[in-house]
Amino acid sequence: MFPLLAGVAALVIPNGVMPPDVRFWHGLEVGWSNAVFGFLTGWVFWRPPG
């Protein structure tokens, strides 16, 4: 959850560097890649209880 929030939260606030359309699609791209990375990392390090 942290990479998703940290990566996308900065793109929610309007800024002068990225136009709104580019910011939306870049946020979607960063959000998906961070989510996939987080799920894969969690799957690699998950240990069954017991």
C-alpha cells in the first residue's frame, strides 16, 4: 500500500509541470506498476502460518 500511496499521491495535486491529461495517465501507469510490484514482493516474502 505504501508504494501505491507514495507514488500516486504526488500526482493527485495539480502542478505546472504536467498537464492534467498527462498527469492522469501517468498516475494510472505508476499506480498499476507499484501495485504489481507490491503484490509480487508480498508473494515472494509471504510465509504460511505455523
